[in-house]
Amino acid sequence: MKSPPKSDQIDAAVIESLSEIVGAENVLTSPEDLIPYGFDGTAALKAKASCVVLPRNTEAVAQVVKLAASRGVPIVTRGSGTGLSGGSVPVVGGIVLCLVHLNKILELDTANLTVLCETGVITKAIDDAATPHGLFYPPDPGSMKISTIGGNVANNSGGLRGLKYGVTRDYVMGMEVVLANGEVAWLGSKCVKDVAGYSLKDLFIGSEGTLGIITKVLLKLVPRPVARRTLLASFDSMASAAKTVSDIIEKQIIPCTLEFLDKKTCASVEDYAKVGLPTEAAAVVLMETDGPVSVVEDEVAAMAAIARENGAIEVEQAQDDAHATRLASARRTAFSALARIRPTTILEDVTVPRSRLVEIVEFVEEVGVRHNLEVATFGHFGDGNVHPTILTDETDHEEMERVEEALAEIFTKTIELGGTITGEHGVGLAKKPFLHEQFADESYPLLKQIKGAIDPAGLLNPGKIFDLEPSAS
């Protein structure tokens, strides 16, 4: 498998052919039009895009891929550009294939509890479409109001409800994929049980655009819960908050949400959103349970009691649905609130076994102090997913060196604790240097073997997850 060409220009004949496929208005080449496509949501990672193509159907995507394959031009697939690993940052001399116009919900099948949609559909729109039918699409990444479902599938996105309902992978029943040679394949089915052959769809989930271009997805829906209750508990130590979460799980209560915010995050969110969060507590835990009315009432009472047993300063129950929505929205605004403090906000993403949560949170705090960095931490306590957030300035090169040293220590510690360097955001460019540390055995070369078999020319999102060299073949 060879590296793609390094020229930052795309041949004029290729541009002309692209215009014939999708229309000249859907091919962007002027410098001012290309600027928004040179980066995603990842801080301090950007590159110059050479050309952006905006197809409107699968057939056009397939033709673009066939053209690119014939001319050795790399392709980076992109949705809304909300990724947090640099996965959709352009490559030199490549095509940015933006799928936002593939935005139709094609079928909502209430008999089989599925929805078929194109990959440019906004994630929240899927749940909105299911709601009138009493159905529910649970995965809820923080970017759900603007991220596309294709990006969610490509990165196997999680969200606040992951503890109870799982992540995107748990809802993908099938997909249409344009392969590296431009051929189109359908993977999966509407069948609840389907074990025919290898589970190829699962290979493409989380592949970050390196194996194929997903153009349609078939998703599972579930009945919408009839009741929901929300609690907010504040603690004078992170250890007490973590113990509360552990005790809830040990009691076999699986709420849909168990989120935490540290003191700095709480203060920032309250200043930004004014929802009444306690700003002096060391940690705040947001707990949400849903399901049948009787079960919800029992679980909310049990969780409140557990929080108090662990020394909660205060336990507040949402007064009504509007209050509950405000509390949940406060957690979702954590990134935006923190981003107001310094010019650059680096939102990281590590996951450890729940029993090691206190260790990783305390380690993050210690690393921040030792490297003289401003760090806030929030995340999904219920599933062990922590978001260390470093507030910095990417133009300050000396400080950025300290940021990189701190992050390297956090990733190494995470692996030592039996964790993973990414629970939601993917590897992309940001985590690539650390993947080999986690995949320390033959699993790392196996990744490259899969890439080499499915994309032998190495043209699909090259340089993401791992480098093309040495050859996987």
C-alpha cells in the first residue's frame, strides 16, 4: 500500500470531470470557499483543502470515488465537521467529499421499528421523526443538533444516554457503503437475527472513513419511555461523587444518564447558561432515569438516598419537564461554556473501568497543576468516559508543548488503568501517536492488514488512525 501523492493541487482535468458528475456549483475550489473545510471541531488541527465536492446521491458519490481511484487522488469524507479527533481534516492534494446534501429520511418503518436515512441527516432529526410514532433513537452525542448520522456511524459516537442505551453501533442494522473502487455494497438487514457471514457493517462502524464511504444507514428504534425523572446532586469531593455512581450501579440501577461536572465546569456553565447549578461544590452529578412510571419513581428515590448516604451536600429533583430539560442542557453546554475562557479549548476523551474513575480524575487534576495548565473535567461517570478539557492558546508554543506533554501522560495513565484512549471521539489525527501504545500486540498490524485489504491504494482518509507506512501488505 503506497502513500497518496503529495502535490497540493488537483489536476484541472479532474476538476472538470468532478463538475460533470455533480455540477460545477457543487465543486468548490476558490480559496475563500475552501476555508471552512480546512478543519473540524478539533483544536489546533487544520490543513488547506484543495477541492470540496458536494454530491447529492449515492450514484454521484460512487462516480467521484471511481474517478479519484483512477487518478490516485485521496478522498476525505466529511459531514458537519463537528468531529473532535481531526478525522475530517483534509489531506494534501485530496478531495473533501462533503455529504451534507444526502439529507433525506427515506423510510420510517413502524412495523419493524427501523428508520432508513441518508448519512447527511442531522442526528436529532432522526429522534424528532420517531417521536410522533412513540419511538425513540437513543444515541445523543453532545453535537446531536448539528452532527450528521454518517459522522456518528463513522466514529461510533456515544452520548449522555450511553450507560443505559449504548452507543451508535448498538443501533446500526444496515448500511450502504461506497467502496474504495467506487462499487456500492449493502451490509446488514432489517432482521433482528442475522449471522450470515462476517458482520461487515460492524467493521465499517467506527472506521472513520478509512475503509469506505457510508451513504445510507438503517437504524433500530425503540419504544419511547413513558416517564423520566432528573436529579442533581452536589458533593464536596470527587471521590464521594464517584462512590455514589458505583453504589448506584452495584444496586443494579441503570439510569439513562449519570453525568458529572467538576467545580470549574460548573462555574463556567452557570456563568454561561444561568440554570442554578451549585458553583462551590467539588463535583456535581446529574442523574436521569426513564421507563415505566412506577420503576422511575422507585429508582429516583433510591438514587437520591444513595447520594445522601455518600454525603451529598444537596440533592435536587427537577420540578417538571422544563426544569429537567434545563439541567440536561446545562451538561450539554459544558464544552461551549468552557470555550469562552481561553482562545483554544482542547476537549479530550478517555475511558477507564468505572472502578478507576477517581484515579483518572485525580491524575488529570495533578497533571494540570504540575504542567501549570488550566484544566476542567466533566463526562459520563456512568460508563467511565471522562473529558479532560485543557483551556489554552494554540499561538503560545511553549504552553502548547506543556499541553502535549500533559495529554501524553493522561493517555499513558489511562492505558495503565485498563482504559482506552478514546471512548467517543475516535482516533483520527489527534490520537494516532498513542494508538500503538494501547494496541501493543498483534492487533495493531491487524488494523493495517484490514485497511490494505479493503483500500489497497490507501486513498480513503489516508493518514488517519495510523500512518500508511510501513506498508500493510
